[in-house]
Amino acid sequence: MEVVILKDAREVGRAAAGVFAALLRRKPDAVLGLATGSSPLPVYDELARLHVEEGLDFSQASGFALDEYVGLPADHPEAYGSVIRRDFASRVNIGPASVHTPDGTAADLEGACAAYEEAIAAAGGVDLQILGIGTDGHIGFNEPGSSLASRTRIKTLTEQTRRDNARFFSSIDEVPHHVVTQGVGTIMEARHVVLVATGAGKADAIHGLVEGPVTAMCVGSVLQFHPHTTVLIDEAAASSLK
Ligand code: F6R
């Protein structure tokens, strides 16, 4: 694991986008792992800039989102399919049909989870996964206590995560209780993981991720076993590191 401490969220975004750009120039049909939430926004801003100003080409790339809320209609503005389209896909020239999110509206959710795993495998696996981290150490929505070998499945959000995500909704009551998320084992198969985190609110989670024991109670810590993880953080998020 390499840990790079940068000045602010903008620098973190630039550094992460630089990793995407280098990959796409080397492998135009790369499979990109996409995250939602606030942390990757500066990354997507910089990727959009690189596309517009420097012609960074996504036309052959494909993308797989980490997770999706269960029960939000696909056209709900906070459904992660909508968020990925708004924050990333609509701003670059990736084919809309090449961007996938788990189906949180399926009648057969377990079947949808298995189908998602198959789609990732059929694409050849994820080349580069962008990750945020929850204040409780989750990656994807693998909350504390998740199996470190888990695959895509339904999870229940903790109250802390629902509180953290309430800012995207008009009230906490609207935040779904369940999600479909790639499992920890699924995420660990990405060839390169770039985790971005900024702000003091992430300092404990980053401490657990980088320096803590590997434990399902801070799921991000499992990345200590990943062969190629880059952690890009600002000084506030690094403030609990020894
Ligand atoms: C989002 C996801 C989550 C977030 C995490 C941090 O697709 O899988 O793990 O990355 O909850 O969210 P932010 O960046 O909003 O603090």
C-alpha cells in the first residue's frame, strides 16, 4: 500500500485522475470501477477537464459502480445509477450502455447480484477501482462485520451511514435501509485500487485502514492485503496517522 498525503481535495482529485488518465492512454478499453459520494467528485471533475481540454478518450472504456440503493426508482436523482451518470458518465465520452450499476429494483435481488458478478467477470475484471471510505471504515457498502471474502450482495446500512448520507436527501427517513454492494472479495480483485479521502471526519477510518489491525470491524483495513493500493488523502484525513 502506498500512502500519499496531499494539500487538499483538489490535489487528491488531480492525482487520482492522473492514474485514470495514464491507464486509459495505455489501455483505452480499460474497465473502470466507479464510486459515488462526495470523495470522488474532484476526481470526476478533473477527468471531465482532461476529456474536454486534453481529449482524454473514454470511448472504449467501460465502468462498474460499486453499489446501489435498494428500492429507489432508477430515475431517482440519488439512485447511484443517476449519480454516476450526472457526476461522471455524462461529462466524458464513455458509452452510456458501457456504464453498469447493480440493479436495486430487481424483483430477484439475489439473481441481480449474481448477474452483476458475472458481468464484471465477463468484462475481464476491474482494472482500476476508485474508492471512498465511510466514517465507519466501510468500502463499497461493506459495513463493519462484513465478510472479508464477500461477493456482491444485499447489505443493511448502519444508522451512522444513513446519517452520513442523509445530506443527499431531504430527511434521514428518505435514506434507504438496504443496498446492493460489491463484496469485499469482489473489490479485492480489482487490479489497482485508488482510495481517496479528505477531511478530519475520515481521520479515524484512515488510521484503521493504514495502521490498524486487519479487521472486519474496519473493512478498509483489508486493503493492507491488496497487492496494488494507492491511498490519496489530504492532511486532515492523515491527521491520526502515526
Ligand atoms: C459509494 C460508496 C461508499 C462511499 C463512502 C464515503 O459508492 O461505496 O463507500 O465511498 O460512504 O462517502 P463520501 O465520499 O460521500 O464521504
